[in-house]
Amino acid sequence: MAEAEPQQLSNESDVDEQANYFPPELVGHFVNDSTTLYHLYLIELRRNFEYDIPIHDIVLAVRTELELDDENLIFDLEVDQGSLTVHMKYVGVVSLTSEEVPLCLRFQITLFSILVNRNLKKLKGILDAFHLRNDLAVFDYLLLPSTRSHLHQNRGIIDWKCVRSVLFPGQNLCNNHTNDCLPEGHGRRRLHTKNGSVCSCMLENSLVHTPHNGSVFCITGILDDLDGNSLKDGEAISYKQYYKRHGIELGFGRESLLNGRHIFSVENYLLRYRQQKEKERSNTSVQLPPELCYIIMSPISIATFYSFSFVPSIMHRIESLLIAVNLKKMLADDCMQKVVIPTMKVLEAITTKKCQEKFDLESLEILGDSFLKYATSQQLFKTYPNDGEGFLSAEREKIISNNALCKLGCDHKLPGFIRNDPFDPKMWIIPGDQSRNYSLDEELLFSTIKVYNRGKKEGKK
């Protein structure tokens, strides 16, 4: 006798709230230990186009070694001028002290808040309220600048001078200097800023805010041949006269101007199709009087901001791969045979066309349908060897119907793994930022696989 027909589900597109799983490898609780062990991965960035700003590698520090198919992970991003190859490799472990971890968190919170939100008022609120709580599960990983030379391993691969660059919201800079500052009179001098009188070395590679217009700029150098009395480019008035027209009196018109550039926008670089831009706003320079500038970070180069503008897209791909790893482990527990399936193929199988990436599950649809028909037919033939073709075909249709497969998938918690929306950088949560209203609830799937549910998403049941 045939088995009972699977429970029928509504044919209507009922909208239900589904889980939204996040990999446990990137979640943790802050600890009060004197030192914390981190596994380091070097994210190398290689571009296939020419651009006037250098690109730097980035260090990813996590507390759990990542279980990827290969120690080396390689994929491409489609950026404005061409493609960018991302190569991530394991480089070792490092112990960070209880003073260094908050320092790293403040760095990445400040940098990404500027890149993603461009809101200093919001950043001040985040930093003022910043504290390490060990009672909450949080996004627990560090994204740090690397040194130009990778000959140094572990601690030496992290650019600590850049990590310590955060001066916002209120550090006194009057006596601050960069490590390579020359004595005053050897190309160095005092310049007046919103922070007070500072050494010019503090401005040469810095991030500044201009309160009069609410903008943020990367300072790439000091223009010794221009000051407030120089004629404004393309106009018949001086910079001093220009600002006076806008209600601003320059008090230090003889001080050299700063060369500033707009910071970069953070976008979804995982999209299948992106319109390449010949020239973007961040490629244009502006000339700024030092006295109108408030220093937020120093020393930090424009190359650091350029490189980190790709990180949200990179981390989204890494998060997706790790959740695919966890799904693969969960499914492996039910497999009679050990079958090696590449993690990228699992990721492809849980990525819908709505994500607008280079791959999606539709490319596997024919293969999946064929396999289901074959496997089901084989099992039914073994179970009912004396029944005819008509009965077996009818039973097969019941088993592989959309309703039956949907119920089976829901019973096995698959909807929480499905990626059904394009990546939105504005919704990316900066690790260490606890000001966002989110929760990470631990779930144990089939008593073996631990994942975190980061909130509900709408899905069709």
C-alpha cells in the first residue's frame, strides 16, 4: 500500500516570516580576559585597471578558524572602473590585549561609520556609548589595515599606527606628531585648525570635517604654493574673498591650503551588472583652508578609505560562504555516502535571482529536477516492485510536487539559509556597533549545527 500523501499546503503565495541565519564563526561575546586569541586572514586586493589611488590589503581577525574548502579564497568584485580580485588567505594567530581590542573596534566603527553613514553626530553617539558588553551575542570580528610589507607575520602585519589614528570626538592635538615628523623648520610648521594649532604633519594624511558645509574630506597633502590670498581656481577672486562672500572670515589667510578629496561611497560590488563610471566625484580635489577643518583621524591615507570601501561587499560574500558551509555540514549528517560538494556550489543553490549576483540557483534547476525524478523513481521502484508505471508515476508526482518539497525544506529549516535579497551596504552592521537595534539568537539545528538568527525575513511559504 502506498504511503500517506504529504500534507498539502496552500497554493496561494502566503507570506510568512522566516528565520535569517548568520554564521556562528563571526558571532561572539566580548570577554574580559587580559588577552584574546585571534586567527588572522590577509585579504589581498588586486585590480585589473589603472587608478591614481593605491589599494592596500586588509586584515580580517576572527576568534574561530574558518572552515572553508581551501585555505585560499578567491573571487571578483565588479567595481566602478573594472574588476577587483579578492584573495583571502590564512596567515596565523595573534594575541590582542584588553586595551588593543577596544582600540581596534573604535577604529573600524569610526572608519565604516564615515564611509557608510557620513554622519558625525551619529558617530559621536556611537563612540560615546561604546562599551564592551559580555551579555549579548554580537558581530565579533575585526577589520584592520595591513602594513605595506607582509614580511612581518602576526602582530607585524597590522598597521597599528593607522589603528591608533582615531582622534574624534575630542582629543587634544596641540602637542601631537606623527612618528616620522621632522623638527619644526624642516618643512614642518604650525597650522591653525578647528582642533587648535597643530603640527602640519597631523594634516598631511588625515580625515577632516568642515563644519561650515558638513562635508568630510581625506587630506592628501599641503599646497605650499597656495594660501588664502591666492586666486581661486577658475575665478577672479581669492579664496579669502570667496569665503567672505559666504559669511566666513579667514583669520589665517597666509597659511598654506590643504589638498582634499571626497571620501568614497560604499556600494554593492557583488552585482552581476554594474555601470562603470569614467570619473567619479571622489576623483576631484578641493583646496581647503586649515582653519575650517576639524581633524577626525590622523595619520590615515586616502588609500585606506579607498580599500575599505570594498570591505562590506567582501564581508557579505564571506558571510554567505560561511552560512553555506554550515548548511553543507548539516546536510552531510543525513548523507549515507561521503560526497564532496564545493561550498561555492552550495552557495549557488541558496542564492535566488533576486540577489542579482553572477550566480543563482536557477542554473541548477534542471539538474535538481532530473536528480529528484531519478532518485525518487529508484526508491519507489525498490519499495513497490509489483506496482505498475501509472501508480509509480502518480506517487512520484506527489513526492516531488512543489508543496511537498516546500514542506520538506521548511521541516529541515532551509528557508533560514536562503539568500533572497541583493546586498544593501546601508543595512550592513558594523562589527562593534551596538547602537543598531538587532538581536542574534542562538539556534541549534538538528542537535548538531549552531547558527544565529539575526531577525525575521519575509518569505513565501
